[in-house]
Amino acid sequence: MADKIIIIVHNEESQDYGPRIYLDWDGKRIPTLLREWWKYMGGRRGDVRCGTARLVGIAHNTIDGNRSLGVMRSAAHAYPPAMRYLLQGDYAIGDEGTIHVDAETGIVVEQWGRSGGGDDITAWDLNDPPKTP
């Protein structure tokens, strides 16, 4: 089952991008993880470094053992408009895709590499109530 994912916390307005967060477990749980993170951002919305640290902390607390979580420096070419390079060559580790979450607005953009999805791009808002099946 595909379950590797890369998350990048960023602030679109200031063009600030945090390091890549690599998760190697149940990528399908990401919406729940991000909604939990968004609740804790409260007065720190827009702060990419704080947002990245908090997201890593929440992810760490949900993982059994000491594996499946990493933080990697974002290379210069990982920033827009060249974000498609994230899943090529050395960066091709997110078989569930790459997720960019805006620390200011809560807009989540899922991009490239979702298993079975090819070049699909979807966006959703953490401020909207979760969809029920």
C-alpha cells in the first residue's frame, strides 16, 4: 500500500517555505493530522517555522516506535514555480504525493504522485468542516 508523503508548510503571501516533512505511514490519515495541526496554530498562523515544528510534533506523537518521520532541507529548486521537481530524481519518495499547506490561510494543495492519480492536483481548506463519507 502506498503510504509515503511529503508535506511542506509555507506562507504563500511571504513566499516562505519550510523544510520538507517526510512521513512513511498511512498517508490517508493526512487530512486528520492537518486538521489537528490547524487547531494548534491559533495565534501563530502564518509562522512557517512554528507551523513546521508543531506539525512534526503532532506527527511524532502519532507514530509508534522511532521510524517513519523525517525532516529534509528544501532545495532551492523546490520553490515555485519549479515545484514539480520535488517528485523527480532524489525527491521521488512521496508515493502518496506532496502536500503544500499554507500556514496563514489553511489552504491545502495536494500535488503530483498520488498513487494511481498521476498529475492530479486537488485543493481544500482546513477552515471548512470535514466531509463525512
